[in-house]
Amino acid sequence: RADRLQHLTASLSRARTAAAVYEVVLMEGREALGANAGLVAMPSDDGASIELAATLGFTAAEQEGWQRFPAAVRTPIGDALRDGQAVFLDEGELAKRYPDVRTSTMPTASVPLQTDGLVLGALGFRFDAGHRFTDAERALASSLAEHCAHALERARLYDAERRSRQALGILASIGEHLARSLDSEAALRTLAEL
């Protein structure tokens, strides 16, 4: 498992976008944990909803009604997002702890994606029937989520830096065009053309 975590960490370090991070953590994380499906959930901008940013291994029917759902609906993934604590449910525990959620009785792991105390989202995995979580699996799932959160933060910073470079390029182009003419009308026409 240490080799898988090291490989996943290396793959995440190369991911430059949130979509690339999701793909790596779901493909490699699912394999490392032995899960049969995985998802990444993010809060909506206003925090009122939870949105599935990416899924792997779930059927369209299983996802129906869950692409975006109210944060007020109590779910394992929602609790991980809201409370910043992992929720591991062995088979049958979902119905006991979340009686209003009618999805599956399979074991699930819902782990917050947090960095510097800020919860960015949550990572969820579903396992085959009969699976029982070991302490090592709980630690690995938490480590995966931590590495994923840091990779998402790097992707956000990379995107912000890229957008800043584009904005500076536009400003430099405007400055060059304006510097070519001291005629104010010509400068305004040039600016309008940009």
C-alpha cells in the first residue's frame, strides 16, 4: 500500500487541473483501497448544495438525483463536508445512521478534503458487500484525501497564476497599442478594437 500511495502522490503532483486531480484520485485511490466506486463531492458556491464533481464506477441510475442535492439532507458525504471528519460505514450501518438515505447498504468511506483546516470537498468510496474497514484502510483513505486536497489547492493556484498571466498579457498589449499613438481619438479606437 505504501507503493500505491507513493505512486498516487506522484501522479497527483503532475495534475494541473481539478479534473485531472479527480481522475487520478478516483482511478488510483479506488484501486489502492479496493473500492468498487468513488466520487468527489464539492459544496456549491453558496454552500446550500452539494455537487458531484466527479464519479467513477457508479451507474447512471445510482447517480440519479444525487448530481446536486441540498446540503441540509443528512448524508455521509455531507457530514464529512460539514464536520470535517471521516465517516466509515460498514455494511448495514448506512440504514441505521442515515435512515432517510435510500441508496445502498454497501460499506462506504466518506473523507473530507481539507487543507489548513479548510474543508474543500469530500472524497467518497463504496466497497463490496461484507467489507469491514481496518485501521490501515481508514488511515489510507484519510491520507488519500489529504493528498487530493493539497493537489486541488495547487491546481487552483496554478489556474489563478495562468489567468493572471493572461490578464497581464492583455494589459501589455493595450499599453503597446496606446504607446504607438499620442492622438487620443486613435488611442480610444485602438482600445475599443482590443
